[in-house]
Amino acid sequence: MIQRQQTLWLLLATLAALLSFLFPFAVGGEKVGNAAVPVVFELDAGSRFLLMILTGATLCLSTVTIFLFKNRKQQMILCLVGLFISVLLVIMYVSQTGKLIKPTLALWSIFPFLIVAGYFMAFRLIRKDEKLIKTLDKLR
């Protein structure tokens, strides 16, 4: 299980999703009520409800996908679903950053993109394994 390359990519996606709860994507101002001065706001995975749901879904999905190493077809489907959710997550982060007053991207804004890269690379390697198995079955 661990010796497969796609497992390492899925672990990267899991770790990046977990760390996006701890570190901010962007820092900016946000108006609260009728206050004239905006309040400093850190945009991370736990700051908005939809971001929290999407990040939690990618976290759970990548963890579950790691342990489905015996069922490559299901693993490929779950990787595609995770890839779709993580692209939605990146879109949500960018749209929420646009709503901040004078947003500044943090160094940790790379984490959502690492989730996308982890799912994409894992899908490619799982598909490569599946093609290899099919060619070996033809030789029998």
C-alpha cells in the first residue's frame, strides 16, 4: 500500500487539506456591521462554512481512497470526484479572496493547489497501473 506512488500523492493531498485548516489562504479586511474600519480577517478552511465542507470532503475522500488500493477502478472514480471537489475548493478560495478588502495571499495559499496536484497525479498513476494489469491479462 505505502510503496505505491499514488498512495504518496494521496497522502500529500490529505496532508495539504489538513494543513489548510491550520494556516490561512489570504489575509485581508472585512467589514463587520456598520463599522467604518474593516476588521483583519484570515481566510482559511474553517472560516467559511462551504470552504470547511469542501476541505473536509477532500480530506476524508483522499484518506478513504488510500485504503481502497485493491479496487483500482473505484479508486480512480474517487480520485476524479476528489479532483472535481478540490477544483471547486480552489474556485471558492479565489472568489472569497475577492470579497476581502485589500487581500494579501499568504505563503500557505499553495495548499489547495497541492490538493489538486495530489489527486491529479494519483489518478494518472492508478490509470497507469490499470493499463499495465490489462496488458498483462492479454498475455495470459
